Amino acid sequence: MHFEFLVEDASGKIVAKAVVSKILGKSGEKHSYRIFSFRGIGRLPSDLREKTDPKKHTLLNKLPALLRGYGKSLSRNSAVVVIVDLDKRSCVEFKKSF
């Protein structure tokens, strides 16, 4: 199976790489994966179909377009995993914002 991990920042990518390699092993053994980092968490656009601002390199701003692209290009034996940290936000409040 192939995994695409989308992480909100560079430090998150380092942690994700360590954790994912412990869980899945090295990429290419039983599973393959790639980890991409962004410049912060951002916000989901109010209109999920609108084009994203190319100047914004935040995860949630780009997420709708990324998921549309993955939906067209990834095989059925693939998964996209989005990893964000809450910083000082409440988990319940963060989930309600969607």
C-alpha cells in the first residue's frame, strides 16, 4: 500500500518520518510512502472548489485542491494522511471549525 502524509510544518515532517518508519518500515519494503511539509496549518477555504492562492503554502488552504488531485492520480491501494498539531487549540473546537 502507498501512503501520502501531509504535515503542517518542517518539524512535523521530522517527527512523522521517525514514527512512520517505525510503524511501516523503510519506504519500499512492504509499503511505500512520501511525506510533504507545508508552512503552517492555515484555514480551509470557505468555498472548497475555489482556486487556491499560489502564495499560500499552508496545509489546510491547499488541502481541497490536493485531495482533488490525489483522487484523480492515486490508485485504490493508497491513502492520504493529514497530520496537524493543535498547538494551544482545543481539539473539540478545532474539529467544530470544519
